[in-house]
Amino acid sequence: MERHGAPVYVRHEIVHNAHVVNRLKAMGAVFVEELDEIPDGAVTIFSAHGVPRDVVEQAESRALPVFDATCPLVTKVHLHGGRFARDGRAVVLIGHAGHPEVVGTLGQIPAPVHLVATPEDVAALPLPDSAPIASVGG
């Protein structure tokens, strides 16, 4: 914000830290859920949780100036999940449906991903016992 001025728009809370979020709000950050809440030309920040590819493409199509604050560890999950899928493994993502990090990860891995949150979810996976599996997340 020192470089571009306020407001800047942040898709989702940038981190799970109320102190940081409140400080940024006081400085002029506007937190939104979706890109269509961001005015044309406004500086846009993707949260540390990452975003699905379609959000990146939507921002590009609108020519929004984007700063990607995706956590390097989240990016690592995206890259590993993509590599596992390319290697022919069934990808299992450990996480909670609807969480921004899970939504971002599901939208970054270019293959079907099985989301599990509980031991019961794992037991119900529709995969043969012989399927090569890789897990990401956690």
C-alpha cells in the first residue's frame, strides 16, 4: 500500500491472523471473497492460501494488477499434487471442504483430486487397493 496507495483489494483474508488482517484493513486493504467485487484496474492481492487457476485466468482477463501472496508451502503442495497426477497417481488432498486453501489446491491440480478430512473419508475412497496413491495437504 505504501507503493500503490489505498485501497488495495485482497481476495480472502490474507492470513489466519486477526491482528494482521485488522492492521491491513486500517491501512486501507479491502478484503473480498470474489474478484467481481474488485473494481477494474484495482491492485489485487491473492491471499497466502492460494487461488484456483480459473481465478488467475479471470484476473488476467480483466488485466488486474496482481500480487500473488500464496505461501511457498502452499505452492509446494500445488506443484507436488500436479507432479503426482502427471505420474499417474490418484491424488488425495487432506483438508476441509470450502477452506480457501483447499479450494485453491483443488483448482491448481489439473486432475481429479479426492478430498478427505476424516478416517471415514479415507475408508470410503473409491479407489482399488492396487491404485498408486499420493497425498498432499495436511
